[in-house]
Amino acid sequence: MNDRHGHPYGLHRVLEPGGVLPQPAWRLDASPEIYDNELGIDVIRLNIDSASFAQLKKEANGDADAIGRRILQIVRERGKMHNPVTGSGGMLIGRVAEVGPRFPGKLKPGDKVATLVSLTLTPLVLEEVKRVHLDTGQVDVKGHAVLFETGPYALLPDDLPETVALAALDVCGAPAQTARLVKDGDRVVILGAGGKSGLLSLYYAWKQAGTRGQVIALEAGERACEDIRRLGWAHEVICIDATDPVAVYESVSRVTGGRMADLTINCVNVPETEFSAILATRDGGTVCFFSMAVRFTTAALGAEGLGKDVNMLIGNGFVPGHADLTLQALRESRPLRELFESRYA
Ligand code: NAP
């Protein structure tokens, strides 16, 4: 029955505790029968948020089956894939199963879509985890999800492999924030520049900082550093551990002649990088914390303790037009697309 009237923000799906929004709720009602303002989706694949996947992988000692069992357990307990340790989710792709009469847009059953809201607020039932891809954090599943009328989504493009689109769309807020923040002539530091969000952000930072600007890519993995060098979108590529603030400070100071960054974008998927991001940035500059592993208290108290007058932004995952802007980067740059295909296709 889809004539039941749903709340725009999905309050009708919250089971526990009562009266909160779906994202902070502990448990959602994920029953597949949709309300009049919902979209029912037969789920094909999940892209587990990178901070969450790194945590699950560590907890399971890299055992794919154990990660799959843990995902099933979380979803069974919570009615959503909301990692209780990291607090983060991811997103999914699937086929439209049913469209409520009040769901906006022109979707029809059978359309392939990617949800652009976090799995932490997406009602989800999983019948089966078919395969956990340890190298990409993607998980083939059979299940059913629900999207509320306020939840953005994108039709999956037919010119890109599904797994590539999924990987890129999961982080589409980062390049969109970067495109919004970087001005001509800016000195930009990207932490975790070799990952999904880092590379896409690098593309727009390089494009917008212009010839007067300076783009500095920081990344831990030697192979990812090589990938960044090959793309050629950074004046400096520094292979470094972003959890080592002193080393990050000294490196950025060296390559900027002590001026430090106007803007630092944090795209790392592990905890304890707040101090590095803050120290890499000049007084009056801006840090954009896209990473889900960032702690508000550490960032706020850290900046205070260091006497750093930096603006700190939480990297909102939603920016109007973010999906198109992200896919555009992959279409404009063949090397970027090839790199994504080699990693995620
Ligand atoms: P990703 O593809 O896994 O990239 C993370 C990058 O950080 C990798 O290149 C990784 O290198 C690098 N890294 C890991 N540890 C490092 C260290 N100690 N020092 C320097 N670099 C290090 O992750 P992603 O999908 O782009 O996501 C990045 C972050 O954004 C995650 O925290 C994720 O949760 C968050 N996120 C936020 C939103 C939002 O709405 N704000 C949405 C989606 C994702 P290796 O591969 O060599 O380890």
C-alpha cells in the first residue's frame, strides 16, 4: 500500500528513540512497503563509506566474510547501514522497484539510480551479502531500500561503469565543495589526495587555483603518490603520514616558504588528522573537513590550543549539482577516468 502519508524527512520510519530524525535514530523501520512520498529500490550494491570500511576491515582482520556478516548484523539491528563506531554510512545503487505517487521527479520502475543521501538514514533490508570487495569497499548485495522525498538521487549514467560511478558519486560533495571554495591564486593543500574524494578535489583545485596558485597534494601511499604525479595536477606531491602533524607542518611550510595554505581540504579516511589540517593552514585561512574520521572536539580544541585563527568547515556532502560536477570531471579527463576504472571497475 503506498497511500500511507509519509513525512518529508522520513520521521514516520523512526522506531527508536521516538521523535528524532532518521539519521541520529538508533533504529529505523525498513519494511519494503513504501509510503506515498517514498521510492522503493531493489539494491544491487553498497559503497561503504571509506572511514567505515577501514574500521570494519580492521575489526575483521581483513576477512571479507566477517565484514559481510558484520554488515548484515548492523543492518538487521538498525534497519540501516549505520556503522556504530564511525557513525558513517555510504551510499547505494539499485533499480527502482516502486515510486510513491507523491515522490518528486519522473522515475519509473526499472530505472537504475544512485542514492545521494547517506546510508545512515536510508531504511535498508538485506537478504544477502553476495560479495565484499576488499580493495574498493563496495559490497554486492540483494536487498531493498527506501528513499524519502527529500533525498537526492542520480540516474546512473550509461557512459561510465556502474562501479566507477558509485565510487565517484559517494564522495561527490568533496569536489563540489572544492570547486566552490578554491579561488584564483589560492595555495591549496589536499590531505589524502590519492583517494576518491582527494583526486576529484585535486582536479577542481588545479583548475581553479590557476597559474598563480599552488596545489599541494599530501598522501600516504607511494603508489597513490605516483598516480597523482602522473595526473600532473599538483605543484608538490608529498608522500607523508597525515596523522603526523609536525611532519605535515614542516613539509607544507617548506614548500610554501612558510606562508602555509589558504585552504586545506581533508580527504583522509583515518582518524587523528585534525592537527595536521589546522597546522597546514595559514591564519585566516580555511580548513574543509570532508573526512568522516574527523572529530569536532579535537578540531575545535586543537585550533584553540594551537592559537590558530582558521575557519573550519564541515564538508557538507550535499551541494546542488554535485553529482553532475563529479561525473563531469571523469568525462573531461581521460587519465582520471582511466585511473578510476583501473581501481573501481
Ligand atoms: P579513500 O578513497 O579511501 O581515500 C582516502 C585516502 O587517504 C587514501 O588515498 C588513503 O591512502 C589516504 N590515507 C589514509 N591514511 C592516510 C594517512 N595516515 N596519511 C595520508 N593519507 C592517508 O576515501 P574517500 O572515499 O575519498 O573518503 C575520504 C573521506 O571522506 C573518508 O573519511 C570518508 O568517510 C569521507 N566522506 C565524507 C563524506 C561527506 O559527506 N563529508 C561523504 C563521503 C565520504 P591509502 O589508500 O594508501 O591508505
